[in-house]
Amino acid sequence: MSPAPADPLGRWININGDGGIVRYVGPVDGGSGTWLGVEWTDTERGKHNGSKDGKQYFKCKGTNPKCASFIRCVDRIDWGQTLIEAARSRYIVEIPEICAHLPQAIDGRRGKIEAVGFEKIAREQSDLSALQVLGLDSLKVYGLGTAASVLANVKTLLLSRNYLTGWRQVKEILEALPNVDILDISGNHFDSPLFSGGEDGDLSVGTLRIDSSPGLTWLDVCGIAERVHARCLSFGWSELSLLPVVSLDLLEDLSLEYNHISDILPLSHLPRLRSLNLRGNAELTGIPEIQGHMFSCLESLNLGYTGISSWRSVNNLGTLPLLRRLYLGYTPVVSAGDDSVSRALVIGRLANISKLDGTLISAEERTEMERYYLVLSMDDGSEFPRLPELLAKHGAPRRPAVVEAKIKSRLVSVTIQVVRGPNVVSETAKSLLKSMLVRQLKPIVMRLAGAREFQLYVNNDDLWVLLDCDTRSLDFYGVENDKVIRAVLQ
């Protein structure tokens, strides 16, 4: 833990588990010496909003009238540590200490085997100059520190949930670590506005993650992305709702998961945007008509768990010339009916997509789904685009019962169980394609289980068979109607 800084203004502090940012440093009427005015994250910790006895000493970002208080600069304040201190504490272990715990021999099939080389491995892992991935999440890092040039080879820098509060701290770190190409500064304590003007040096970071940062605006985050020439940007879980139009000419991959976005048009003019993830934005209920050069490079679009509720919105996606991958799972428009019908209605509308909800669309499936789409459109063609094109391609639709039977023959109805220890946590009935690969099933199970670590089994003749190869189909493992697939949490 670092000593009290010479200039504590703007620093994040922690006292006995209560965190806050220093908004004021100076005298207070009626008290002697220097005081710190702190805005706390826990509003029950404070006594006022920066005003005392009718005098306004500082302003708080929060609106609670009791989110701040004055404190003395005392020893129990945790000011955090520098990046280089955190790196040394996490990665450097004294060699004599390591050697004292190393095994002298390992049990082998034919007796004891002499253990050689462990000390060398320990030395290499403690060499900061050789590190390319530096993970310092939740280590109270507030800034760079001295002698950080030893970390110049780092390419991936993970600094989420630390004590960073401003752009200046991030800039100093990037200038000292010029090879960083992946930077994660999510969950820190940044304030808006983040910039006060001025230009920065030649900084370059390919992938930038600033998730869980509700204190920042879209303009703040775009300002960081522009300064580091980011190609990939993630700004999720940050209560974002307003999207002023910005110019990010280099941005190719954008993730804005679980915010409050209701309009995507402000993003439509990003000239190189290839992948857009809007998963979890429940306020997004429709896709407007797309014209001209809007989303001209977009290849992948994730609308899962949004509020998309009309087929007209899906129709509008058909004008995106390069769209190949689309996620619509758990939206009102596809959740209202049968899975096979919804899939046919999406594939029939969108001629160019090759993957829907994580599952590849084979040539055979496209033909079947387009024919099914024609059957569904027989009664009313007003809401069914592509009808002339598909009639010319496939001819008049066959009897609905024949087509539906063929579609359903490709599906299996299974029960997916989520199991933790001896207990079945949940059961869900699902219709799956027999041709679905194991790796395509896993994202579905992740959503149901709320976890990433699990093993999949299918019950065949009272035996639980492990689905052990991601590139094999469910059909290979004998997944049929009424089978149980079990996800065992680890």
C-alpha cells in the first residue's frame, strides 16, 4: 500500500472496505489543517453532498444528498499501489522460497524420478521482462510507478477493477508499455468528462475493453478509442442509452452488451464496422429501414435478448449486403412461436446469412427452410419479402403438411438438464437440429446454465455418454427425440 500522495485530488481511496474518490483537498471552516472531501460509492457512508454549513466546497457526481464527507489524511486510508508494485507482488517469488517447496522426486510407474528443471521454470516465470500477458485485475493499481520499462514486452494488459480514475494514468501506462495490443480497463472509477482537450502521442491498442463503467459517456469512450486507434471496442454493462454520432474510422468490432440502447442508427455510419454486438439491450425493440451506405461493411450482428418484436425489423436487415451471421435468440419475434417456424421465417427473409443463432445454415437446410417459408406465406404475402424471387427459384410450394413433416424430421426434441453435484438445478425442453455440432450446442447450454464450465452427456440406454468432440454432430452421439442431455457444472 502506497503512502499518502503529494496531490491526492482525484485519487480513489478505500477505508475499511468503503471506496470513494477525493473531490477536494484543503481547509474546512471550523477545522484545523488540511481535509479531504470524499464522494463515496456507498451513499450511507456520507453526511452531505460537498456542502457544509451553507458553503459549497465541491460538487458530487451523484445526486444523493448524503454521498460525501470530510476526512483527515490518516494512515488507515488505502491509496492502492503502482502497476510495477502489483506486477512484482503477483509474479515475483523469491527463488529460495520456491526451492524450499519444490519436490526432489516424482513418483513414476517404475519408482522415484528425480525432479529437475523446476527452479529454472520458477526463475523464468519471475522474469518480468519476459511477460507478454500481464494480469493485474483487482490489485488496487492507481498508476504506473517507476522502473516500469521492465514490462515493455507486455502485449496483453488486464487492469479491470482497479483504482484508475483518469485518462492521464492510462496514458502514462501505455507510453511505458508500447507493445500493448489488448487493454482491459473495465470496472475502474472513471469520471465524465474524461478529457479536457489537447492531443496525445502516438498510442496504439488493437482491442480496448471498458465494460462496467457507468461513469463514462459514449463520447468519453470514443475519445479513448480514438486516441489509441482501437479496432475492437467493448463498452458493455455501463447503463449506456445515448449514442451521439461519432467518427471512428478504424473501428471494426463493437460490443455494447446489456446497456439501454433503443436506436442503432447513430452507429450506422461507422465506415469499417464488421461486427456489432447489442445483446441484452432490452429497450431495442425495432430495426429501422436501412438506406444508402448504412452499415455497409457489417458482417455479424448480435440482437439476442433484445426487444426486437416485429418481422418488419427482420425484413429491414435483408438490405444489409454483407450480413452473414445473425443472432436473434430470446427475442420476442422468434420466441413467440415454434422454433422451426421462426427459423424458416428468418432464413426465408434473409438471403445472405450463413449462420443463425450460432448454427451454420447448410445448402440443404436453406432450400428446405425457403420452401417452408413459401408455405407459410401462401395465405398472405404482404409481410413476406422475397416471394417472387423464391417462387422463381423453387416453384409453387407443396402441400404444407409435406413440407412441415420434412422440416420436423431434421429436428429432435430433447430435455436439457443442468446438474450441480447430486441435484438437477433446471430442466428445459428444446428442439435441436440433428446436424448441430457439439460446439454449437454449448452457447445454448451456457445461457441455460449461467456458467461456462461444464461437461455435456447424453443418456443412451441408461448410460451417460460424454459429448467429447466439439466438431461432431448430435446425430453422431445418438441424440434422438425424448433424449436427455445433461450439463454437469464443474
